Amino acid sequence: MQNHKHTAAQAFRFVLVGIFATALHYGIYLLLRCAIQIDVAYTIGYVLSFLANFYLTARFTFRTAPSWRRLVGMGGAHGVNYVLHMVLLNLFLWLGVPPALAPLPVFAVAVPVNFILVKVVFKNNRKQVDGLTS
């Protein structure tokens, strides 16, 4: 029962961080898409939101210390997720979804996949952070 509560709390914190990171990504994309190519705007938003997401995921979601090893691991998870994002974004654009709305169904598919991938990265060898247990 305790493990289920722990996982549920992590999932809730992951959602909060995900909402912030997704909003940051989407906001950057919306600002840049009119000035530069859509895939480039989407990628810039993705990279900047990834950096914020990494720090918040380590500290807040999984209560671990950020580390280069975790950054590389999360980067690998996000590399897979980025490919999924780009394939879906271009699929939805090809299907006629307006560019301003195309990221929304992408997020709906990719965010749950990302949770599973990132949880694997932060699952092992957690360290205590600021007196909080992981």
C-alpha cells in the first residue's frame, strides 16, 4: 500500500512538473513559429523545456539530486520522446491540424510515454535531497 501511495505521489508531482514544462514548450513554440521554421521552433521549445523539466523532475518529482548521470539518462529518455514528438507533430500537421494546435495531441500521446521513460532514469540509486526521502 505504501509503495502505491509513493508512486501516486510521484505521478502527481510529475504531472505538475509536466504541466509547467509543457506550457513552457508550447509558449516558446507559439512565439517562435511565426518567425522561424516550425520544426526548429518546436525543437527550441523542447530543449529549453527539457532543461527546466530535468531540474524540477530531479528535485521535486523524484526528490533526488540532479547529476550528470541522470541528465544523460533523462536526455536519452527525452531523445526517444523527442523523436516521438517530431513524428507526431508532422503527422498532425500533415493531417491538417492547424500549426498552433498541432502540439496539443502530440502532448496527449507523448507525456504518458515520457513518464514511464523518466521514471526508469530516476528509479535507481536515489539520494536524499535536503532532508527529504525519495
